[in-house]
Amino acid sequence: MEISVWQLGVLLMAIGFVFVCINLGNAIKSSTKIILNLNKIIEQNEKKVDSIVTNLDSITGDVEKVISFGSNISGFIESVKFVNKIFFKKNKKEC
């Protein structure tokens, strides 16, 4: 029985194809397990996600209040610095 080079090549390609198919099947099987676990986690945390989504307006409102408060404080600090500069310049001229 003689085997030519092209037949050996086809045989090696078929073996490689089977190997790739087996690995692809294992990858699909593991991804299915991952998706099932994700679905279970999502179902367990669905109430928490819903409460976060429903409270999103109040959360953003609170963040806006904090930001405006911070900008007011920084404006106050800048005005204190300005007054402080003016006051110290007057004291230096008097001395």
C-alpha cells in the first residue's frame, strides 16, 4: 500500500480539523457554563439593580449638590485669599 504526499497532507489536515472541532466544542461548552452562571448572578441581583436604576435621579441630584457645594467652597476660599492679599499689602505699607 503506497501513500502519496498529498494523501498524507489530507490525512494531517483531517486530524487537525478534528482537533480544532474538539477544542471548539470545549470552548462552546465552557462559554455556556459561564453564561448560565452570569444569568444566575443577574437574577440574584435583579432587585438591587432595579433599585439603583430607580434611584438614579436622586443619586445624580446628590452628586450635583456636592459638586456645587465644592465649587462654592472653592469660590469662598479664593475670595478669602484675595482679601488676605489686600489686607497684608496694607499692613506692609503701614510698617
